[in-house]
Amino acid sequence: MSSSGSKTRGLLWVAAAALFAAVMVIGLPVLARHTPWRMERWLAGVFGGAPAAPTCKGRGQADSFAQFQRVVKRIYPLDAEDNALPITIDVIPGKTVNAYATLGGHIYVIDGLLQQARSAEELAGVLAHEIEHVRNRHIMQGVAVNLLTLGAFAVAMPGDPTAGSQIAYLLLTLKFSRQQEYEADEAGLRRLQAAHVDAAGFRNFFERAEKMAAPPQILSNHPPSEARAELAARYRGYATEPVLTDNEWKTLTAICQ
Ligand SMILES: [Zn+2]
């Protein structure tokens, strides 16, 4: 009797673990997609994530900021669903080649990326990818996973004084899964096509980034380069219109000077 009792308990544990795994895998993305923006914005206020440095508005050449806004407007907003998104896109000073989206729909491009990009189309390609991380609620999903991980930490080590710094660390090192990166790539490319922006910019930027001596953080967890190239290759042959002239692009890149 006791052996069948422990067998039942064992089975219950297996069932509970399977249920927990199912909630993690299926439930979290659904939960994240249905989290109201108001709540994500509130979480953004609690956890921060905004850069310490003020954003670049083109002090030297006020026109730089206007050109940056033109690139953004070209790809966002495009439809009613976009209009409902609370996205803001800004440039911040720094040498790192990166762009990232934080909680609450804030996207930041580091000046180092602008200096590596060779055209407005390349910048638009990176921005389209980040916009889709926001639109697909990937940031909220990542935060939900991290909060659950922290909950597990708290249960395993009650009263651990380092828990606070672990929270900050997990939120700062938010990583997207490969599947999320692929989703952002594919939807980003569709966005470029809808806006008649040449997707060669997307292809070229990421191809060059692969070959940099220190591959930029924006490539972490990205799909294998062949898979990304293969996907990007499907988006060609449609009618395109240039985003900026060469001179306008040059003006834009001085936005942090
Ligand atoms: Zn990404």
C-alpha cells in the first residue's frame, strides 16, 4: 500500500512538472501577448531600463534629428495595429554597435551602430527588427520568464540577500530565443516590403556584422547566418523607393555630435 502511495505521489509530481512546463512553454507567450500595455509601461517604471545618458537630438545639426525621424516614419506606424503601439525610438551616445528594445516599447539605437551602418536602408532594417520584438511582445515574454526564474530562486533560497542584484542582472541580460529572433526577422522584412524599403539594407548590415572582429550584441542568439540570409533573400524584387539621399544620410549620422 505504501509503495503504491509513493508511486501515486511520484506520478503526481511528474504531472505537476509537465503542467508547469506546459504553462511555461504555451502559457507565457499567450499571457505576454495579452498583457495590457498599461501594465508593461508600469513594469517599465518599476524596473527601469532607460539609458542614463540623454538621447541625441542633433545639437550640432538640428537637421540630423529630423532625418532620423524621417527614417522611423517610413517604417512605423504602417497600420492601425501599429498606431495602437506605444513605440518610441531614440539614439543614445556610445561606441557599441547595438540597438535594443526595452519594456514599455522604448527602442534605443546606440550611435556606434549608426557609424557602422552605410545607408538609411541598413538602419531601417535594424529598426524594423526591433519594432517587431515590441509588436510581438517578446520583451514582456522575456521579463515574465525572468520573473518566474526569480520566483524559483526566492523559493529555493529564502532570505538570500543577493536576490535584489539577481533581479537587476536577469532584467539587464534579457535574451531573446532563436525562435523570437526569427519571428522578428521575418516580420521585420515584411514591414520593409510594405514600406517599399529595399531589404538589401537588412541583408548587408547583418552580413557585415557577422564578419566584424567582435560580433555586435545585436547578433546574439540570432538564427544561423545562412538561415537569416536565406530568409532575407526571399524579400527582393519588389518596388522600392530610397529612404534618404546620401547627403541626408550623412547629416543623420552626426546626430550625437
Ligand atoms: Zn533581435
